[in-house]
Amino acid sequence: MGIQKGGKFDVDIAIGSRWRSAVDTTEVVVVRAPKEGTTIQCGGLEMVPPGAEGGTSGSVHPDYKDGTQLGKRYVDEEAGLELLCTKPGEGSLGVDGRTLQLKEAKPLPASD
């Protein structure tokens, strides 16, 4: 469980770590960790570790209402971050104020 210090949680965004939205039902797992310290968001607010105190509160910011889809991966190449959505919600994922992009599936090779 993270300890809040100055509005931030002292939990590293490491591969395999889980995060949940503070404003909706979205939950994610980190597939690729960022290159340097960063803040992941959902619905316009910072995401929190699953064991963090407090429940869902507030509302999704209007600029971050594209939602998340179960089982989809979201990326930000600039930060080097990739998240897997384990529970969908109405808020969009973001990092340092940028919206994460839905990762496109790689085409399978032809079997001819």
C-alpha cells in the first residue's frame, strides 16, 4: 500500500504494479514501466494503488471521457509506458497530462 506524501504516492510505477482510478471503476496493470518518474492518470486525476485509503470520489473531467476497454493495452511512447486495462471505466488514461493511445494489434504473419 502506498503512503501519500505531498499529494503523491511513494509507490513506484513498476512492471506488474496495479493501479485504480480515483474517479471511476478503471483498474490497470503496468506492462512496461516508464523510463523516469511520472504520474499516471485516469479521468483527469492521478491513479492510486489498490490498497490506498478512500474510495472513488469526484467525477471524470470532460476532456478525459473516452473510457477504457477491458483487455486493451494503452501506451505513451514518450514516457515509455504501457498499461493493460483489467477493469474498464468511463475515464481515459493519461500520463503527465497526455492521453494514452490504444495500442494497435500486430498483424499475424501469413500462413500460406
